[in-house]
Amino acid sequence: MKFLHHIIDRIILLTAGRFLVVLSEKDSRIKKELEFWPDEFTAALAADKHGPFMFIKKLNNKLHYLGFKEDDKKAELKIFFKDEELAYQVFSVKESIRDSFSEHRLIIDGDFSVGVSMIYMLEILESYLLPSFMTKDIMPNKINRETGRVMLFLHTLTLNKDKGE
């Protein structure tokens, strides 16, 4: 069963990374959040502290998806859950990323203000990925979508991974 969780974690993190890149060009709230990130800033997200980590990087005011890496040393910001089971609660839509953060179920290692910004971006991402009937129980505030979900999926499918360092 743990092997299945690892596969699900990777699929969800891959999807999250690619969707964040596309949303960084389409959603005004995510664009605004990225304005406060330092340029050439690298962030990593994982289900637990042992990784693997999904990497994104802000470069020239654009977000880039760098893929997965086992080594998180190049990330200036690392966000991971205290336990893989806690990550699964978020990944299986039983809890929102905001609730997980507010209940100290994940760890932000790095610039805290950028970490909170990334949590907000992930919350916006949840509102795009999930249908309203699934989010009404886990997200108290409805986040309006600024772009169509179908176009978002199509752009995400055509996104290529950027070369990492």
C-alpha cells in the first residue's frame, strides 16, 4: 500500500508543479504572489522530508517546472508534510492545504513569507483542480477561477520540463 501512496504522491506533485507554472501566467493572484518572490528563487514540495521533491523556480518573473529530484539541497524553500499519511489527507481531498498548514501538519524550511505565499498559491490551485462539490467541505472560502479548467488542462499537458541546474 505504501508503494501505491508513493506513486499517487508523485502524480499529484507532478500535476501541482505543472499547473502552478500554467497558472502563474493565467491567474492574477498567483502573478501577484510571484512578484514578491526573489528572482532565481527555487522552491521544492514533497510528501515527506525524505522526498522526492518537486522543484519549481522563479526566473525572470516566470515560474518554471524543474521536475523531481531526490536531493533538496538546491532549494531555497522546502515544504513537506511531517508524515506521508498527513500528505495523503491533502492529496486525497480530505483536508485543504490551508488547514494542513494552520494545524502544523507541514513544515516550511526556508523563507517563511515565500512559504506562506506558496501555500496560498497551492490553495488557489486546489480551487482549479477540484470541482466545487468536493471543495465545499474542505475550503470555507470559495476562490473564483479566472480561467477555464479545460484550457488549463490543455496548457498543462503541453508544458515541458525546464532543465534544472
